[in-house]
Amino acid sequence: MEIGELVLDGFRADPERVSAAFESELTRLVRLHGVPLAADGPLAADALSGLPPLPAGLSARRLGQELARAVHEGLSGHGEVSR
């Protein structure tokens, strides 16, 4: 899975720590649950929208984890996928 860019507005967390936590948690979720929207073959998505809001004030690690969970939910059929 390749994610080109994550855009976070309104957060003051260290982007490198957020990225590391995001990658680790998303890898764990994909290994555990797969990517349901890709069950019928490769999936190329330009954007995910309609994801649950993330609370401000989280640590970089926690923000990365919550963001990964939201993205995985989007790739599991929740939210809208733009192709």
C-alpha cells in the first residue's frame, strides 16, 4: 500500500512521529484485517473523505494511530473513496 500524502490541519504534533505511528498502526491493521475494498483486485484511490473527526491535542503517537484507524475504516468501506 502506498499513501502519497496526508494533510492534517489544526494539529501541532511532530509530523515525523505522526508518520511513524501512522505507518506502524496501518501496517498492523492491514495484516490483521486486510483491505476489504481491495478484495476483488487492486484498488487505486485518489482520496478518502467522510472519515471520523480526530480530536485535537493528541500526542504525535496517538494521532498517528487514530489517523491510521480512520484511514483503514475508509478502506474498509466506511466514508467515501474517490478513484
